[in-house]
Amino acid sequence: MRIIGYLDTKGYKTTVFKNNDKFILKFESDLFEQTFKFRTSDKIANLKHIKNLIDTEFLASVEERFREMYQSSGRLLERFIDFHEDDWIEII
């Protein structure tokens, strides 16, 4: 797998990889990432095609998914902390 380029996406690091017959598009935001794979074809054959593939509707769904990931992670940590509240050593 090799990096073939980066996309200019507001708020995210977006890397495009090429691996055999696939393009891999990875969005990163702090501790979270989303990965999408596309098979190589006549219409998806290079970095320019990948850039043309990504539209505002798709980016909005990526942003919404990151928001859901942050919320889900926050709720998980809250449950964990609440469950283990009695495990903390009391410091006087």
C-alpha cells in the first residue's frame, strides 16, 4: 500500500492510498478515522478521479459520522466511569 496523495478537506486529514486494485480513502479526526475502499475501474483510476468522486453530500455524511463517533465514545466513557466510580481510591 502506498500513499498517492492528500485531499484538502476542512477539519480532517484525508489521505488516498493505492493498494493492488483498490483506492483507500482515509479521513482522520483526532482519535477517530473512517476508511472507504473503491475498486479501480475506468471511472476511478487515479487521484483526480478520487477528488472528483468526493462531493459535499459525501463530506457531510463523513462529518455526521464523526459526530456520532464522538458522541458514542463519550457515552461509553461515561458508563465506564459511572460503573467504576467505587473503584477510585479516596484521597483525603
